[in-house]
Amino acid sequence: MSIKDGILAEITHETQNTNRILDNLTDEHWDYKPHEKSMTLGELASHIVELHSWVHLAVSKDVFDFHTDYQRSTATTIEELKAILAENLQKNKDFVAAQTDEYWLANWKLQAGSHVLSDLPKLGAFRYIITNHLVHHRGQLTVYMRMLNIPLPGIYGPSADEK
């Protein structure tokens, strides 16, 4: 299996997992936040969806600079997020399919202006900066859902809410 085949399988699987979460959400709880320092449910769900887009938006560059390259999501509904997620899945698949294994071994930097936040191979950026990051936030979102008594779908196995 090539590196890109592994990445394609992972982005497809993780996008399906995020979509299962979004399928259980409604706009009714968009502004909910469990603590004053927390993001709202809508902000957190938007951040998760935008992280999926980083496969084709951020890793396509050698340097991704928060000051010039980052654009916060403007979605305001769960349906918008689902549409963005679906659109980004295809863009991600097209981008990854066009790359060689050597591409994923090339260096990538995440910066905020001149401050380097991360400097690693693009494959590491995909795993560490994108996938691990979105899985972390998706876990946070399931805590919000539990607090709101919204059923949790199974992600890596069955959920206690599924029979």
C-alpha cells in the first residue's frame, strides 16, 4: 500500500465519523457551551469541519501561516457544515490522489507570522496537526452532546446509545 492509499482510507473513514456526529446535531444547540471558556457547539463543530479541509488547503503548501492563510469558517448551520464536509472530502481525495509518496515526506511548517509552531514532514502534519487534532475536538463535541442528552453514534465501535 502506498502512503497516499493509506491517507485516502483515513480521510474517508474520519470524514464518515464526523458526518455521523453531525447527523445527530441540530441548529437548536448551535450556541450551547458548557463553560464560559469553551467554544460554542457551533464553533467547535465548524472547527472540526474546517480541520478536514486542511488536507487540501494547508498541506498543499510548504508553509501554512495562520496570519495569512487561515480563514475561519462562516457556516451558521449544521446543514452548511455537512455540505462543506462533503465538498472537502472530494477536494481532499483529488488532492491526495495527485501526490506521490515522496510528496508526503517533504517538509512542512505551521507558522504564526515568523513564529514556527511546527516543522515536520507533510505526512506528520496530516497525522499530528490535522487528524489527531480533529479527533481530539470531535471527542470534545461528543461530551457536549452527552451533556445535552443527544445520542452518540458509534465511531470506532458501537455506542451505548445504539442498540
